[in-house]
Amino acid sequence: MTLTVAQIDRETEQLVSEWLTLPEVAERLEITPARAKQLLKDHKLLGVRRGGGGPQVPAVFLHGKEVVKGLPGTITVLLDAGFDEVEALRWLFTPDDSLPGSPIEAIRAGRHTEVKRRAQALAF
């Protein structure tokens, strides 16, 4: 299975304040770059191309040496609902008045079950 990474649009790119390259993800998670690439293939993380470089991942997807709890399941639900990677990123980072900020902020605050339920509702 080859890794295909979508090119991000400018509007979605601006929703994310800090990006990490795959080597930076690997360093933060204390894993190999190959394992970081596998996390993208397995949709445990979302990565997109910005400019002409390789895949980049929003820094807020990591907490310490781990992927934020609840994020992989939410990504799976969004992709199963028909979102592509860029649409899923946009949804995760777009402020929602009924949450404390955006869905990714709610996930980081421990409300991943609620966010996942909202993502599941998008499929119906």
C-alpha cells in the first residue's frame, strides 16, 4: 500500500498554527520515520502536502510522546463518512460554537467520545 497524501488548500492550511514534518513526528514520538509514515498509512494521523515538500502533520495531533487519545478513532469515522484527508482536517480545526473551540481542541480536552459521536452523525 503506497502512501498518498493530499495537497492542502490555503484556507485549510491557515486553520493549523504549527506543522511537523514526518521526521519531526518521529522524533517527538520516539519512533522511526518509517513508523511515522505507517501512522499516516493507517490513518492514526492525518498528513497533507504543503508546498512542494513531504507530508506534514498538525503539531496538536501529538501530546508528549503519543498521538492524542481519541484522534485515530475520530479520523477513521470521518474517512468512513466520506471525508477526504483535507476535509477531515478542515472539520477537526473549524471552530464549533457548541464545543470549547474546534473538534480537535475538544478531543485534546478529553471530549473525544462526544466529538466522535458528532463525526458519526455526519455519515447519516
